[in-house]
Amino acid sequence: DTLINQIAAGEVVERPASVVKELVENALDAGARRIDIDLEDGGIRLIRIRDDGGGIDASELPLAVQRHATSKIASIDDLESVATLGFRGEALPSVASVSRFRLTSRRSGSEHGALLQVDGGKVGEVTPHAHPPGTTVEVRDLFYNVPARRKFLRAERTELSHIEEWLRTLALARPDVELRVAHNGKPSRRWKGEAQLQEGTMLSDVRLHEALGEDFTRNALRVDHDGAGMRLHGWIAQPAYNRASSDQQYLYVNGRSVRDRNVSHAIRQAYADVLFHGRHPAYVLFLELDPRGVDVNVHPAKHEVRFRESRLVHDFVYRTLHQALAETRA
Ligand code: ADP
Ligand code: MG
């Protein structure tokens, strides 16, 4: 079983950033409002994610680290309309098979917390452990028992920057959640939550500014359009801010950050037709559609989706942006 989990880990866990992604997504699925992320050595030595979400009952801790045990869908039909970020039940067992892993949790409403330790896939006993309502997952010494993978890890700075880039991607999509990051014991980044918000400001605007800076914000065109059963909203940069490279392109489908050639083609094409050829638009765009129209179970890491009607999606995105951009030129 450990071996199978380690093999699965090859698909889900590439580097510290993928661990952070899976654990933070679990925290979001559990309804967390605040997530604390502690890292050491770019996450190679330690990743500790603590949330104030719903928690896990002591009796269910062993299930959480068991392969294909997910509490998020009950049958394959539920996959058609999955609303959570996770659904495969692979992340925790995979991560726990290639690290020294501790899962501590207390269900809200429960009097006591509990701890389950897993060492390189060897699952220990559940023991009582003090913890506020919510969950802490601690991952030490990633790939310590898989030298062939460990040697692919890069320098601390590189791994840290992958984590930071992923957190930026997340922070743009979830301005409602406060995120605090510390590296080697020092606070390194804080994405403010509602509690720190000044009156009259929108959290999404604050996040945009913090994530992409003054220049982008000043030149960003706000888009929000419904049609054909879909909604596209967010920001696309105007001509003054076009890029020489394709960085700063954030696309989300039903709240999930994805790479999709079909949609990015539509965006690029609209931009090129109205404005420039050969330049790259910067954007933060959210596409919402009926979950039944999109398959999120294309790859274990869930970076990709497949649209049932990709032509329709392409045309909707293209027309929405073409019109929005054309209006600014008129
Ligand atoms: P998935 O997210 O696909 O269900 P995971 O392996 O990531 O699978 O997590 C397994 C299960 O452990 C989840 O279905 C959930 O019930 C529980 N779990 C994991 N992390 C948390 C968390 N931070 N808070 C509450 N429950 C969690
Ligand atoms: Mg998960």
C-alpha cells in the first residue's frame, strides 16, 4: 500500500508547492476563514498548514490518510457536479507516504483534538492531542524516503517562489480567506482578510493590487458578462500594460485555477483582434459554468479541465472580451 501511495505521490506531489496546494485546498474545502502556512527551507524541511475549518473527528483520522477515502463525494455521479476542490482522496495518503506526516484536528463542537502520525506511509495510532477547532497538517522532510525524487528538488529560493506563485494564484480567487505565510520562522507574506479591510474598499481589488501591483491595477479593464449559461468576470489589462511574455495570466474555471488551451486561445485571439498582434495580455479571469459542462477529473493534479462544449465556451469568452476591449477603443 505504501508503494502504491508513493507511486500516486509521483502524480500528485511534484514538489513542496504541490503539497501546499493540496493542503490549502483541503483547508478551503473545510470552510476555513484563515489559513496559516509555516515553511522551512522552501518547504523541503517543513510545511505546516493550520486552518480554522470544520476539522476531522478523531475516529475519522485514519480514513483521511487512507487511499481513495474522500468525504467529498459519495458516488461517481457526484463527480458530475463536484463543488469542492478535492474529490479523489489521494492527496493525504500520497503526501504521508513520502514524508514524516502529522495530522492534528479537532472537529468544531468536539471537546478534544486528536493526532495521527504517519512516517513514510507507516500509519500510527490516533492519540489525544490539544488543538483548537480546525486542522493542522505537518509535513516534514519531503521525499526523505524516496531519494530519486528528493534529488529533483531545487534550491530553497526556487521551491519557495513556486509556493508563493501558487499562493498568489489562490489569493486572487479567494479574497474572502486570510492567508499568512512564514518562512524559516519569519512572517513573509500576509494576505489580509475581511477583518483588516478598510471601509469602502473591495477585497478583490485589494487582492488584485497586492498580487499584480499598481501598474496592472491602473490599466486593468473590469469584465463581467453573462450569456449562454456562462459568466466571465475579472480583469484584463489594457494596451498600455501588454506583456512581452505570457506571465500574469490567471484563469479559473468554477473557482479552480487551470491551464486551458481552448480558453487561453480565445482570450489571446480577442486581444489580438482588437489591439495587438504578437503581444501577450495579462489577465485574471473567472469563468463560471454549470459543473456538468466541465470535467475536472482529467489529471490527478487537477490543473486541467475538459469542456463538454468547448466551441461554445471559446466563442463566449472570445465575444465577451472582444466587445469589452473594443468599447475602450471606441
Ligand atoms: P480529497 O480532498 O480528495 O477528499 P485528501 O486526501 O486531500 O482527499 O483528503 C482526505 C480527506 O481528509 C478529505 O476528504 C477530508 O474529509 C479530510 N481532510 C483533509 N484535510 C482536511 C482539513 N484541513 N479539514 C478537514 N478535513 C480534512
Ligand atoms: Mg484534497
